Amino acid sequence: MSDPEYNQQEAIKQQKALLTVKRDRYNRLLALLDKLEKGESCMDFEAFRIDAYLEVLKEFKETHKEDVIAHWGSEEEFDKLIKKCEEHGESIAKNAIEYYGSVENYAVAMKKNMENFSENMEKMENLNSLDYIKKNDQYMKELVSDLSRDIKDREVQSSVQKIVELTQSDDFPQIQTKETWQYMIHQYLTNDNVIKIIDEKYGVGASKYIGEALRYYFEHQNRMN
């Protein structure tokens, strides 16, 4: 506090934000305990914790400040992202366990992706010049051109293969794994916001069709490393 550059108001603001985060987490844990007390089915208390994942985000903030500011605008905006993750801890934990086996495994995968953050962002920015978005849209339209077709149809699965292989080139960010695709399939099938966006773009029922076609592909093909 004797530091001439010490900003008391900023310190108070940060402390208040920290206490708010802790309060919100305790409220969520209390709600979980209420469910357990009533005998409702909930995931294991320890599995509910996403500390390992939050630590990856916090470490990224400290070690990649330039990237954080460049892509989120400020460290404060990135803090909002962390807070939002804390607020949706149970949902994140459920997805992590379903697709990676545990929150810890998910955290390891995310840390690996973030280590290549700058390179991946640069590749993402170059996708337009490589016609990736145009090609992906073309293959998506091929896939949903007739929603009455069986998802097992050879042409349907051929379109799915094109979509998947499009993300496997050296020019694409190296974040695509089978687990990532399983997560995307889950979004196509269950996320109301994703379903709305996809159906508005490609027609009612398109999101569910894409999700089911992708799921069939990965259940019956061995094309992912």
C-alpha cells in the first residue's frame, strides 16, 4: 500500500470481483448439496469441480498477456470469460467427463491447444483466403440438400468425410481431435442456440441431421488420428 502507484479503488474492485466469484461458486455448491440431500441424481461432488480447467485459463492469462489483449480486448474481458466458465461449471464438467473422461483430461487437452494459440489464431485468420469457409459451406449444403436421405447413404457420408477432412490439412488450426468432433456433434443435437443458427442457415431440421450424420461417420469410420 506504500507503493506510490498503488490504486486503492482498483484493488477494492478486484477484491470484490474475487469474493463475488467465490460467493457464486459456494451458491452453486450449496444448490448441488441440496439436490444430493433430496436424493436427486447428480454427478460426484469432486467430478463437479473444474479447478484444473480454470487453472489452465488463469495460467494462459498470465503467460500470454499479449494474446489475451489482442483477441479479447483486455485482461478484464478475459476475466469475464473465466467467471462465465465458473458460473457454468457443472455443464463444463459434464461435457468434459463425457468426451474426455475427466475434467483433468480436458484441462490437459485445452492446455495443449492454448500452447499453440498464436499459431492457431493466425491460421484461423487465414482460413478466408484459403476458401475454407466457402468450401465448408459448400459441403454442408451438399450434406443437407435432402434431409429425407438416410444418414447412412453413401453420398451423405461422402459429404461428411469432406467436412471432416477439410479440418485435417496443415493449414487448419491443430485443435481437431475425435473428442472435439464428439463435442460438436453434441452441440448440433442439443444446444438450442446452435440448432437455431444452423436451422436458420440450412433449413429446419438441418442441425439434427448434421449431428446424426457426423455421429454415424465416427461410429463407423476409422479416419481420425
